[in-house]
Amino acid sequence: MFLQLHSTPERKAHRKVAFCLQMSDQDSSTSASVTEGEVEEEQDEEQDEELDTEMDGEGEKDQRQRDSPVPSLSSFSSSLRAVIRIKQKYQAMKKRKQELALGLAGGAGTFTGAPCRTSPKIFTFDGLTPSCLSSSVPQRKKKKRRRVVLFPDRRRCRAPPKQEQSRAKYCLYLLFAIVFIQVYNAIENLDDHVLRYDLEGLEKSLRREVFGQQGAVENLLSHLKDYLSTYVHNKPLVVSMHGPSGVGKSHLGRLLAGHFRSVVGETLVMQYYVLHHCPQEADALRCAHDLAAIISGMVERAEEEEKIPLFIFDEAEHMHGEILDVLLQLVASKQSNEYLNAIYLFLSNLGHEHITKHTLHNASSTSMASGRHNNLIKELTPILHSSLEKLHPLWTEADILPLSLLEKSHVMECFLDEMTREGFYPDHSNIERLAGEIEYYPEVGGHEYSKTGCKQVVAKVNLL
């Protein structure tokens, strides 16, 4: 019986029984291994390797027993014990796998306190509980806080959303900028236009060489500055200066003409003397046409050169009616643009009796001593306007500037200036002697007014 067990067919049958037991255990553990994942497959492979090793060891033992000449009872019992031990081992493994499969199917709640099992060789996410995942998965970064605005009341508020601005707003800003630049350039050009005529130099010259007529000089310069400070005019500048003989009308006209010749040129300044250019009344109509042609030519030339011409009419009281009519048409505001850019200066002694009477009557008043020139202009201008409008409507287009009588101190200044110009030594006693030879009105309020002004100064200096 012992020999039959140790025969070759019996060993083969024994191996088949062990192999069938192994296969049955593998079939029963397939479902559990599928649910367990890759971790259980690794364990099955290790167990199969152990089984093969044991089987090889048992085979070697059987070979050695077969080769031995006399088999013994101890060798058979050892083989049987090995088979029984292997079967018990497989049954224990089967039971453990089933328990493990039931635990995985029941959920993680069954093994709340059990530690998580992982493979020591290959890391997988199978069989991990949420508690294990929570410790391994990194936390998400917190969102950045939105920008906040600190208001004066220390309340924190989110920045309001930006509102879309219309493009028309930027166009409006651009329009304002363009208008500002244009206005600024216009102001700069006006300043350049005033500087071009050098009115400051003209003012210094008139204050230095015109005596006793500071009020009239200031008003004349004011009219010139206002007119020359702009390009667009609705009428030409017409100024009419009236005063008695010898008060400096012609001298003022010569100084003004000389200054404008140095600024705008000789061809754009005209000094017209009626007794010289048109002495005969019969030639008044021809003189009027010739004068109109001359003025039109000068105005057109000045328009091309972008300059303002100056026309001075001395001794205007001798002008004929035809000449006054032509001048009225030229200075009217209904003319074309080139005729509006011109300066007309009339010098006349019309209304001198009103000026003389007013000056002598107000010589002793305190207001006359403090502001003689300003009061003279304010009080005499309406009187002269009413008297001159009766003579011809041309004077309604003009600004009237009266020139007052000259005192004895003004006559002495005229002598000093003329003697210095002629090269004589300015002896004060000699100047007083020459000034005493001039005829004066009776003294009024401590003022002596000359009847002829400075008209005889040049003749008396030439006699020295």
C-alpha cells in the first residue's frame, strides 16, 4: 500500500488534486479580486509563487523518496501533512478574501476606525477612504479679494464698475482745446499787431514834444490802441481835434505822420492841406474826385500789405463842401471792408470860441486846477458836437477831442525846445523875456493863457 502511494501515477494524481484545489480557490477568489483591484491581484500572484515553490519542494522530496531503495511510513505521513497544510492555508486565504470583499461591498462606513491598506509596491487610488484622501489632496488656493475703496466715512465698499464713456465727450474736449488755442493765438497776434505800430514809442514822443495837451494826447492814444488791437472793424477810426490857433494841432499831426511813416511806409500816409492842394473854390469838384481816387488807391494797397493807412487833413475849416461830401462817403460804415481799415485825423479850429470861453470861465475853479483836461473834454464834447453837426454831417462820424488854451509856462517850454533845436544856449532869463513878448488874456485865477499859443515862437527864435 505504501508503495502504491509512492508510485508515479499516485504522485501525478496527488499533484492533480492539489492543482484542482488551487484552481478552485482561484475561481472563487476571482470575483473578490476584481472588486479589490490591482492590490489583490498583486497578493494572488505572490501566493501563486509561494504555492509553486512549495510544490517544487514537495516534488523534490518525492523524487528523493522514489530514488531511495526502501520507502518509509514517515515520508508518506510528511507528504500527507503537507497536502493538508496547503489545503488549510488555502481555505484560510479564501475566507479572508471573502471577508475583505464583503467589507468593500458594504462601504467605508463598516471600517470607520480601520486603517487604510495600500500596496507597498504600487500606489493606486483603489480602496482609499475619504479620510485618507483628505490628508493627501492639497487644498485649493483661496480666491483673491476684490479691490476695495476706502471712503471718508471709513466704510469699505467695493469699487463701482466702470461705466463706458461716450466718444462724444472726448470730441467735445478736443473742440474746446482747439478753440482755446485759436483764441490764444488771436490774442498773441493782436499783441503783435499793437507792437507792430509801436504805440509806446508814439506815446513817449507825444508826451515829450507836445506841451499843455496831456488830456488830448491820452485820449488820442486810447483811440489808437482800441482800434489797432483788433483786425475786424465795423467802421474806420475818425478823430477830429479842435482848438484855438497855436495850441499844437499841426505839430501833433506832424509827429503822428512821422511815426506812421516809419511803421507802415511813406506810401500809406497822406497829409492833406486844403489851402495848398485845393486853394481855389472853383476846383473843389475836381479836387474831390482826385482826393477820392488817391484814398481808394492807398486803401487797396494797404489791404494787400495788411496794414492800416493814415490820412491827416489839416486846416479842415477851409474844406469845401464837395470834399466833405466825398470824405463822408468814404468814412461811412456801409463801405467795403478795405475802407473800414483806415484812420482819418481832422485838425481844425472850428468851435474855438466855445473852447476859449469854457477855459477862461473855469480857470479859477478847483476842478479846473486838478483835472483841467478831463473836465474840458467831458464838458465841451457835446457842445462841439451840436455846433459842428450843423455845419456838415461828416462831423457826426468823428470823435471830437478839444485842445485847451496854453498857459505862459507852456509857452516857455515851447521856447526852450525851439532854442535847443536851433542850437542856442537855453538861458532862462532870455526865455522869460521872449515869453513876455507874447500876448495873453487877462489873468484868471492865477493863470495866464496865451492868445496865439506857441504860434509866434519859431519866428521870435529866428530873430535871435
